[in-house]
Amino acid sequence: MSDASRRGPEAAPERDDTVQVEVTDVTLLEQIGERSADALAQLYDRFGRPAYSLARRICVDQALAEDVVQEAFLVVWRDPGRFDPARGTVSTWLLTLVHHRAVDAVRREATRRRRTVAPSEDGAEWNVAPGPGADQAALGAVVAGKVRDALAALPAEQREALALAYFGGYTQREVASLVGVPLGTVKSRMFAGVRRLRTLLGPHVEVDGEVR
């Protein structure tokens, strides 16, 4: 009898049945509160792309958009406790930070341009075109308060879906993956949310080319 036969069958290698559980966004914020730079990096990996996409649409200028995203994540690093889970998800909160800072950045840039333009004899400096995206930002600022009030009046799940889609630049399928619900549910929430916004905002919203 060979040595292999006397030893008997070799034991099968043990399987690693450990399930890798993805850390939630809220947990990452808690870790950031404990000064975990790795947690901040993970949060950036998740939301850096939509955050930049949103900032770029508002600012137009690439460098300005990058600065806005950096400022938003610095706010997260310095004071993650500002997040209120009763008002929405981490992604909605973060993209709202980006939105507000992008609008502020465009306003600051437009003001800086006006102040640094050399005066002319005919007063043409008062007609200097604002910086990239300033017109859109100024227009958005006019109704921003009304829109925020209307969004706040929506059910949390509708507000979350709309914020991710329109502020974050996610597709409906991506929104469904992020919030963990079927695609059809996301579509229903967005449809109901948009219909409700039209009712709440009335003449302040233009829909399909018509003022309602």
C-alpha cells in the first residue's frame, strides 16, 4: 500500500464563506466623524462623479467646478454631523451641498469679474457679460427658494428620487440601484413628484414649453 493510500483522502481546502458587506453611506459619515480619511475617500469614490457633473453643469468652467466639489467634501470632512437622516439620504445631502456652493461660486466669479474690469469712458463696464453659467445661476436663484420649499413638501421618497436624477445626474436605473428599489418604483415616484411640483410651483415652472 502506498504512502498516499495510508494517509487517506486529503482534506478539501476550507471555504471562506465570509460575506463582504458594503459599508453604508451613513456608516462612512460616522467614520469620517472619527477622522477616518479612508472613509472620506470611499465616500468620494461613490459620489465624486455625480458631484462633479452637477458642479460642471452649473459652473461650466472646469476649474471652478473642481473647486466646488473640493469645498463640498471639505464640509463633509469638517462637520459630517450636519447630515440629518430625517431629511433624506447622504447622496441627496451631499449633492445639495454641491448645488448651493456651485451657485455661490458662480455669483462670486461674476462679482469678481465686474470689479476687475477697467472702467471705460462710456460706462461700458456695467454691460460686461457675466462669467460662464452666471445667467443660468442667476435665473435659478430667483426661483431657488420656491423650488426648495416645494421639494420639502414632497414625500421623502419622491424628493430623494428627483434630487438624485436632476441634481446628481443619475439615470432612473442608477437611482433604483442607489436607493435599493425596483426601477418601476423609481419611475412612479418621479412621475408623482414632478406632477406634485407642477401643482405647488404653479406659474413659476415652465413645463413642455408652456407656463403652468
